[in-house]
Amino acid sequence: MRAKFHHSGALILGTTLVVSDLHLEKGTRRALSNGDGGFLPPYDTRETLGQLLSLTNSIAPQLLIFLGDTFDDVTALQRMSDQDQAVLNEIVFGREVIWITGNHDPILSETLPGQSTTEYQTEHFVFRHEADPTHRGPKIEVSGHFHPSAKVKARGTIQRRPCFIEADNRIILPSMGAYTGGLNVNSEAFSPLNLGVFNVHLIGRDKVFRFPMTSIVT
């Protein structure tokens, strides 16, 4: 099954839609922490869910897989407004839903429809939050967690954008959250994965651009 890399940061596998690291309610958590995040307007959840709702309405997936860190902490769902919870319910209604737990949301509310698990497998894929350095296939591992981004030189300019990483037996998704940053693919954090030869798919405004690893600049 051929993977389609979408400019929203979602992965489309036939009738399956995969999204990662929404970090819903990060804005309210940062505001409550009394740190510098107190100056962030708490509208990230609305923006992120609005984008996801538009995508699900467009492609009508049968299976929706959340790759973990869907919520920024274990009490995020309790802080969500009624309006945002209604949008989330609309997104998942009538679909098979898999909620993979992440390091930010290791425990998910029992009120969420669908299945909560640390890992989910199909015939050709294994889905987990963080890539397993020991994974060798034959299934393709699909994960998130790292929020990958890359810098490439194109048309005489250097662009840094969130990206997918596509290796021989792995796909790592970018974060879909409105208030999340990115980790450069050259970071030492990726070294244990032994990615080998890989491509990056940079997210543009309305399309995705594929570059070989040789195009990446530091």
C-alpha cells in the first residue's frame, strides 16, 4: 500500500488516516504553569481540530489512528471547551479509532470512543508513538514523537520546514499541533534509529515536497 504524505502533516494509507502529536490544550497547560507560556493565546486546540476536521471531511477515512501525544497532558481533555470537545466528537464519529498512548498522555480518558493501546499492527504496518531502535521489519513502522523538521536548499534559498522522514522500514510523522516546534533531522536524537538512506517530505502551504537526504543542510 502506497503512503500519501499530506501537507497537513497527516499520513494517508488507503482508507486509514494517521496523525501524530496534536498536543491538544498545550496553550492552557502553558498558561497554567505561570511560565512564559502564559502569553500564548489558548486557541491551539481549536486551530488543530479545525484542520483535522477539514481533512476528515475531505477524505472520509474509515480508520483514524492517533499516534500519541494527542493531548498535551493527562488532564487536557478535562480542560477542553465544550465547543472543542464537540468538534473532536464530530471528527471521530462513525469511524474506527485507535488512540496510541504517548509520553505526554500515557493514560487516556475512558470516555474516548475507540481503542487505546501502546501499539497497533496491521498486515503491513506497525504503529507506535516513538520509533523502536530495534525495529527491522518486514512491516513498516509508523511513528511520531520527534516532530521532525529539515533544512534544504532549493531555488537558491534555504527553507526549514516540518517534514516526514521516509526510510527503508520507517515513516516518522511531523507534529500536527499548532503550538509545537520541530527537531532537526540532523539531531543526535535520531542516531539510535540508524535510518540509513532516507528521504524527507517537507510540508509546504498546500503540498509536500520530497528531497533526498543529500539535499539536507545543517
